[in-house]
Amino acid sequence: MRVVVVVLVALLIYLQTTLWFGKGGIRDEQLLERDVVKLQTEVLALKERNQTLAAEVLDLKQGLEAIEELARTEMGMVKDGELFFQLINPTQGNDVDSAAHE
């Protein structure tokens, strides 16, 4: 009778260990669930990015205003007859250099 109890306890310990820590066990399932949530978040962010890019492509195909805005902001282009002013802030390095030369 004792031998049967010891064998059953050993079998129970083995099965519980396999269930919790073995391949395909509860621990693996929890890790996979965490990975799924992480990937779903990434997919959602990528879908939003794709929608933004699709809207931008549509704007570029349909209107010259979007093209003009991109040319102005990204390439610094100006229209004929416009004046371009660039304001430069003096840096601290220049102040130190001019004070040293005085």
C-alpha cells in the first residue's frame, strides 16, 4: 500500500511539474499570451500608420495644395515673388569668442 501511495505522489509531482513548467505548459501559455498582446499592440500602431500614409498619398494624388505644403516644409521652397527670411539666433559659443577678442 505504501509503495502505491509513493508512486502516486511521485506521479502527481511529475505531472504538476510538467503542467506548470514543461513544454506547452501553463508558463509557456502565459508567455505566448503576453507576446500576443504585444504583437496586437504593434499591429494596431502599424494600421494607424498605414491609414495616415494612405491619407497622405490620397492628398498627394488629388491636390496641389498638399504638394505645395510638402515642398515648403520639407524642401524650403518659396513661390515666385515671395521673400524668404531666415532668422539666426546667436549661440553662446559666438559670444564667448567675441568677448575673448575684445
